[in-house]
Amino acid sequence: MKMKKQLSMFFTVALAMSMIGCGGQKAETNTKQAAPTETSKTETPKPASEEKVKLRLMSLSTDENQIKILENYIKKNLAAELPNVEIEFEPGGGGEDYSNKLKTYNASGDLPDVWYSEAGFATAVISAGNQLDYTQYITDDSFIKNFAIPEALKFSDGKIYALSAGADTYFTPRIFYHKDIFEQNGVAIPKTFDEFMAACKTLKEKGIVPMSIMGKGGWAPQLYMVQTMIQSEDPQVALDLLQNKTDFTNPVVLKAVKKIETMAKEGVFPEGVANLDYGPSLELFTSKKTAMFGGFSWETANLSADPNIGMFMWPTSNTQYATEDVTQFWGSPLNGYAVNSNSKNVEMAVKLAEYCVSQEALFYAEQGSKLNLQTNVKVGEQSELMKENIRLYENTKLKIPTIFLNAMDAKTGTEFGTIGGNLLTGAYTAEQYVEDFNSIWQENTWFKK
Amino acid sequence: MEKHYRNKLSIFIFAFPGLLLFTIFTVYPILPQILISFQKHDGFNSSGWVGFDNYIKVLRSASFWRANGNTLIIVLISLLVALPLSLLLALAIDVQTPKTRNFFKFSSVFPAVLSVTVISQMWVAMYEPQWGLINSFLRSIGLEGWAHQWLTDKSTVVICITIAFLWQYIGLNALLFYTGIKSIPKQYYEAAMIDGANFFKASFFITIPLLTDVIKYVLILSVLGSMSLFAHVRVMTSGGPGDSSRTVIYQMYYTAFSTSEFGVGSAIAVLFIIECLFVTVLINKFTAKERIEF
């Protein structure tokens, strides 16, 4: 009976433990993976010409543009361009899911041959020695000559870890709006933050939800809202944050964050915005349930089909700068197609990455986007929305890199979103935000690298 | 023959394969995690040993205690509300006609076999503040004031996730109880009825006492299942707004994978193991009765 009890106890405990089970063998696998790039290169077996090389490609599968690039360009032209390659396509999800999936693959030594890298997690993969430095490969095969500004590909250590068409350097925060809703309700494009709030009030009084954004996980505050509000108060503070010359107790930050708190409390966003995902937030806008959509210019191509949609930039509060003078830009040399330095077919993986980025460039070039990777595409008639996007970009006098991508380590960046998400509930003050986030900022290791 | 099955060697031989698998796949992987919990570790590289620093950091973290509070709420609701409801549902299934019983049995199992993502997304849609079923219903019956931002209000978000979670598994628990009820000999009920017992008395004095083993099994499953709630939180709120709907398991995942503090995440895991062991001992202590043979 006693033994039976002990066995019963053991199974119960084991069941409890199995609920907790979480991979903890990171260090061991890691040491096995960290092979130098040169070794991988020299040991790459040459596949027999008749047999296909199998490669695994992981892509962002929640990003509308990336889905189109994969389905309409990469898959479509693959057989003609890379006849000896057989691809196993792996949809990676998006956002935090994508990041965590990659980190887990990195830790378990199961990274795909090629994947779409993002700055938010790339440093972790690079520091583990798993992300290939392209420099030698793309110099040897002259692919680098296709880039108008090859220096834009280089990370701070001078190496090239990702191949990007370069469209994301031109991605900036934008407010998309329905022209007819504005006209019917007597609302003009706001030039100052006060005008913006007045416009939102007018729309709200007419029963229209002013603006949808993605609030889940604090996405909008994390990617652009906090920075945009800081810039709209004083661009110098954003530049100082990028160089760690100030912190989040700066009074300008408080004033900036106060604006987000005000917007949430005044009902600028839909109810429940703090839990609103990207797709539904865009859907609210395209189905005209909201008058505006706060996002990035990467939606321009998708929204161009509707001539009723226009765009403008986030209005300023600083009399020294006009609204169109300052913007944040998204690009990072760590965004783009990356290759596993431990791939069994590194050279073919590089070819695949080069092919993917070329297809990405084709897609954006056909939309009329500006690119770093040059193509032979002759741009046809651009949509009015795209023309407006390019006009706004070219007129901007000061372009500031994204703080989230260029000044925060993984923990700080994540908490930047989580704590920022609180602001959207309307039950969290700017003062609390400054207090909570500044303590995280103080532990930021980005500038200690 | 039965004697053979009762000696220690036989028990060991039969239990050994299971024990071996549990040891390899469950116990062993925890050991490196314990080691990592004493290191500054980003998931890929260790920056060295830090003693109990990770544990101190965890124990001083408001988010960790909030996550523990949320987990406790979920476990309590599971025990005090969901478990009795499951039992009631099982008793209700038992008194149905065979045709309606099959319908109820199917309805009980159906949510449990659906994907957690499907269930969670369905509940997210139901809780949606503007056009969601719950608020729409409340508005339609004139209770406009009760309409609420269910998943973005810190005071309601945990309860809402718990409801979605329990809704999925309450039927499965009921079915387990029902299976136990079916194994109770009918003569006991017949004798009780002759003595004048009604449905409630029979349930209280016959069914429940004879279901002790099943209750214990469902209790352990419910408590551990509730404590390890993760997927519903991940899909429905990602732990938000802020950290207000994180469970301990979600806090561990967030710390390890999102903020890349694997050392701290492992410390949370170790503390959670201790919590689970404590709860397991408690359950065994309070349910360690001699089995009623019938």
C-alpha cells in the first residue's frame, strides 16, 4: 500500500512537472552550433546537378506585403530562377510570435536555411554565431553592386547580416483617412495636435470612431506613437534618446506621453483598443468603421486601390517645426533575408536569399516605392496615395531612426511595448508610464555593447 | 494470479517503462533549467553564475506576484465554481433519456476537442466591446450600463479568460464524473429509493461519497490544469493590458522568451515547480482517504 502511495505521489509530481516543462538546454546546443562562417563556406557540399537542394525558408505570414511577395513573386518565379532548389516554405506568423519562434529555433539549433530577419531579435541570433555575414558572398558574386547604397546594409560592426530591398528605410508613420468621411463631417486635415483632437471630437460627436490602431501588446506605442509624440514636442529629445543623452524622465517625454493618455481617455480609439490586433484594426478602417488608421507607410500599396483614402503625417505641437518637417523612419540593416551560417548548403541559401530580396524589390518597385536594391522595373502610373507618400517623405527635413530598433535591447524593447500598451486603457497615467518605464530604461544594455 | 500482480517486483516491472519515460522526458530536462536559474543567461549564452540574484529579482517583482494572484484566482474559480458545476452536469446527464444523454455527452466533449486558439478567438469575439455577443445582448435587453470593455479592464480580464478556459473543459470533467457515476451499482440507489430517498439525497449520500477517487483525479487535473493556464492567455490578451492577465506560466514565458532573461525565467520555473509540489502534497493530504470498495 505504501509503495502504491509513493508511486501515485511520483506520478502526480511528474504530471505537475510536465506542465512546466520548458526547454532548458540552450547552452549545450549553442556551443555545438557556433561554427565560423569560413568553415561553413569551405565545407559546403556541392550538390549533384541532377538532384535538387532542399532548403527551408521561413517568412512573415501575417504581413500583407510579405504574403504577396511570397505567393505572387517568390513562389511564382522560383522554378525558372532556381531550378535546382526545392523549398520547404514555413509560415512564421508575425510580431512577437515570429520573434519567439526564431529565438527558439536559434536556441535549439533548428534555424531554417533562410528567414526574414528583424532587428528586434537579430542581435540574439548574431551573438550566437548563427546568422551569416554576407559580405564575402555578395562581393564575390557581385550581387552587392545591385545596391545603390551598399553601406546601408552594414550593421554597426561593419558586417552584412540581412539583405533588404531597402523599402523599409522609406517606411514612416502615417495617418490614413477616408476623404469622404472628413468632407461629409466638415473635418480638415489637422496641422497641429490641438486641431487633431478637435477633429476627433467632431467625428466622435457624429457617432464616428475617429481612429483605429493596433494596440495589442502595445504595438502602436512601441513602434511609433511614443516616439512620434516626443518628436512632435521636440525632435532633439528623440535624437538624445537615440544617443542615450537623456532618459524618459525628460519633461518632454512626459508631455508627449500625456498626449497618448489624452487620446485614450477622449475616445479617439475604438473601445478595447488595448487588445486590438493589426488585422482587425485595419479592417475597422477599410470597412469605414473608423475615419482614420494609424500605421506605417508600408500599407500604402494595399490601400492605394481605394481613391477615397488619403494620408497625412502626425501633427506637431512644436511651433518651430511644421508637421511635415520631422519623421521617424523604420529601417534597420538587420531587417531583411538572413542565412543560417550553419546551413548544409550555405552557398545555395545565399542564392535563395538573393533571389528572395530581388523578388521583394520587384514587388515594391512595381508599386512605385523607392528602393536601395535597383531593379529594371519601369514604374507605371503611380497611385495618388503613393505619390503623396513619396512627396511627404521627400519634403521631410529631419528623418530620425526608430528608437525601438536602434536604442533598446530585447528586454527594454519588449517592456516599451507592454508598458506603452497600458496607456491605451485610459486607466494609466503618463506619470506612471515615466516612472515604470524609466527604471527599465536605466537597465538598458544597448549602449553598453 | 492476483498475488503476482501485488508483489513489489511485478509493480516495479509494470511501472518501470513509464517511470523511465517520465524521468528522461520530464525530470531530466528540469535539471539544466535549475542550473540556468543561477546564471545570467540570455537563452544562448551564459554570462556567468549570479547566485540567488535571479530568485531575488523574481521575488521582488510586482509582475510575478500579480501573476501568482491571477493564477490563484483561476484555481479558486476552477475549484469552487467549475468543479461543482461539472458534478451537477454529470448528475444531470445521468438522469436524461438515452437520446438526450447522447446529445449532452457530445456537447460536453465537443469544446474540449476544439483547438484552444479557436475557442480563445471565439471568446475574444464574444467579449468584443462594440459588436461582441455579450455587450450586444446586454444592450438589447436594456442593460446598456453593464456593457463593458471586458478584456481591457484590469478588473475583469482574468475572470473573462478563466470563463473561456473553464467553458472548454467543464464538459470533459462532467464526463469523467459521469463515467464514475455509471460504475456505481444500481442496487444502492434502489435500496435508497425504497427507504424514501429522493434524487438529491441519493446524490449527496451515495453518489458523491462513492465518487471520491474520481473527484480526486478531477481535482488534481483541474488544479494543475488551471495553474498551468497559458494558451488562452496568449491568444486572448498576450498577458495584457500591461501585465494584468499574466499567469505564472505566462510570466515565465514572457521573461524568458520576450525579454530574453532565461536565467530569471528559469528561476520563475523553479519557484513554480515548488508551488506545484506544495499544492500536490496538499491535495494528497486532504484527499488521502481509504478507497471505498463497492
